[in-house]
Amino acid sequence: MSTADRTAEKKAFRLSMLIYDTRYRSITIQVIALIALALIAAWLVSNTLSNLEALDKELGFGFLKESAGYDINQRLIEYDSRDSHWRAAQVGILNTLLVAAMGCVLATFIGVTAGVARLSQNWVIARLMTVYVEMFRNIPVLLWIVLIMAVVIESLPVPRSFKGDNATSSMLFGDSVAVTNRGIYFPKPLFNDGSMIVVAAFILSLVGIWFFGRWAKKRQEMTGDILPTGWIKLGIFFIPALLVFFIMGMPIGLEYPVFKGFNFKGGYQMRNSLIALWLALSFYHGAFIAEAVRAGIQAISKGQSEAAAALGLRPKRIMSLVILPQALRVIIPPMISHYLSLTKNSSLAIVVGYMDITATLGGITLNQTGREMESLLLLMGMYFAISITVSVIMNWYNESIKMRER
């Protein structure tokens, strides 16, 4: 067959080929599926707008400018009941980010520690970690939140027990921290003139630690020499900021909590609801992370640790320099899912009275304004944005530690 005949055959396209020709069938099915999905979505939107119109409602977000009219007990930014619903939503989203960040950090520490301990040669430690993992994994996190909240309320001293000469409880760390059943009270930093220079020096110290860590790692790879990076990083962390602090005349002070009336005044308060939620989420998801860590370590061949031991490395060095760096490529992907689950499970905060974004925007604001559609759309969008951000960061980190083939 000549080239002209082949070209003529290709041009002889028929509609039946969209179904019977394997070159076009998959594309046809995908286009039909997309059109059907778009039609369903358009019908849902149209039906929703029609129902809202029948209820004399218009889809809009103007209600966010109205006065909220309710207080929020735990907040990171200034807020009172006269502020708008949007301001209340901002306080809620910051509270959600706070407990999610604290939970991810503590859950990672607990998970890595428990995962390594489960593989310990010490029978007692290994079995204790097994009990911890199985107990927390097989009981709903909601029950743990309520239980820890009850323990905090019932076991910790009441604020009035710190009062007067007959006090039965005492503050910690030089009368600067009070642990009560209403929460933990600790000093609040006061920033005076020149404090921003100290803060800038501290930030530069953190940047210096990062650059030093990268340089020390490359030096170790090139020469094999291991520097005492821990002590050097500690010096970089404290010394420059302290020097600037004293040179500037100590511009940063502390406001200590003091018992007045029936409660502590001054300083910061970490409420018992935040403590209960933080600990419950951390220990619950830490159990799942422990299993991911254990699986990652067991995925590494025993020959790796035996070869490292033959070179004279100690067990701790073997774990930190040989096993864990290789196991991370197995550990990180499931950890991403656990971080996302922890962030979403923070929406259970409402059961202990912690005012996160679900309690503010998806709770009180929704009930007061009657704008359930708009409130839920915003709530879903905020959780989606947080989850996507966490996923992108962790996937970037996972890509950066991936083993490269030569």
C-alpha cells in the first residue's frame, strides 16, 4: 500500500469509530463521563440556588461583616464579642493551626520514640510500647479526648489552692508557671523598644544553624569527620541573641501570672480544653506513627546495621546515621496521611469547648446567621487549604530525602 493510500485511509474518519475503534474509545468514554459529571454538578448548583430562593435567601458572604456577639476563650490575636464573624473565623482558624502544629510535633516525637522502642531488645520496654500502640489505636480518639479532659479537671489543683500562706499547691520554675485544672499559666513576653533587633538576631541565628547543618553534612560526606554539631548549633542558637539582648539593654521582659481574686491574672493561659485535645490527638496519632516507624526500620536489611557495627559505630549512631535515613523513604508517605488525619480530627475540639474553626464558623456563626451553605463552604475550603499545604510541604520533604540513583 502506498503512502497516499494510507493517508486516505486515515482521513476516512467515521463516527462509529468513536465506539468501535480502540484509538478513540477511551477518549470517548472520558468525555462522556466529564459531561455527565458537569451536568450533575450544574443540576446540584441550580437546585441549591432554587431552594435558597424559595427560602428567601441569597447566596452571599456579607454576614461575615456583622458583629459576632460571642466570646472566644482561647485566642492568639485580639478579639472581643463586638468584632465581626470574619474576625471570629480568623481566631478559630489560628486555634486550629495551633493545635494541629503542636499535635504534629508531639505525635512525631512520641511515634518515633515508641516505634524504635518497640524493636528494643529490652522485653519490658518493647511490651510496654506494644500495649501503648494497641490501646490507643483501637479506642476512638473522641473517647481519649473526653477522658484526658476529665483527668485534667479532676486531678490537677484548683486555682484557689495557690492562694495565701495556707496554699496547698505551689507554682513551678521560680513561681512563674502554675498548673491548674483550668489550664497552665506561664509568663508572657513584653516587647519594648529595641526588641525587634533581638528578634531579628534570633531569626538570623536560626538561619545560621540551617546553613551550618548543611555545611557540616557535606563536610562529613567529603571527609568522614563528624563534628559536634549539637553543641555548636546550641551555641549559635543562644549566644548571638543573648549578646544582642544585653547590648540593647534587655528590651524583652516577662509578665508573670499572679493570683488575684479567684484566678490567675497576667501571662498566657493554655486552657485545659487545649491541653486535653493536644495530648489526645498526639498520643492517638503517635501510635499510628509508631507503627509506620517500626515498619520503615524493619524494611531495612539487617546487613546494613551489621556492616555499620563492624565499622565500630555504636547502636545509637547506627540508628541515627544508617537505619533512620534509609527508613525515612518508607516512613514519610504514611506520616503525611497521619498529619492530615490529625489536622482534620482537631474538629472534635468542640466536645471539650475548644473554639477552633469548626466551633466558630461552623458552629456559633452558622447558628446565629442561618447561613449554613456559606459557612460550610468556607469551612470546607479552609480545611482543604490546610490539608493541601501540609501535603505539599511533606511531599516536598519526601522528594528531598529520596534516594537518588547514579
